[in-house]
Amino acid sequence: MIADADRKHVTPGQARVLPTVLIDGYVRGTWSFAAGEVRLTPFRPLSVTERQAADHEITRLQPFLSCR
């Protein structure tokens, strides 16, 4: 699920849809991969627990993305 206010961050135009960060089933940010690093862009500040969980998933995802 995504809040109406956040929709513009995920669909910036020109038929683009950015990869999203889900926390408890809600879209809470976007992410990108460049120069071998995953960059997380949350829509609002994440709690310490949420950030730790996101960092854990980034660590798991990075080897897969690096093989591209």
C-alpha cells in the first residue's frame, strides 16, 4: 500500500516506476543501485529498528545486484 502523498515519489513521470522499500506492507521509500552501492531514500525518518532491518536486507541484496 502507498499513501497518496508518496505516490509522486514512486512514479516521477515518463512512465517510470522506482523500486520501493516496503515496511510492514507499506511503501516507505525508494532505493537505487549505483557504483556498487544501494542507496535508500525514505519518505520520512525510519525508526532505529526499521533502519536496521532495511540495512540487513540491503546487505543480503547487494551481492545479487553486484552480479549484474
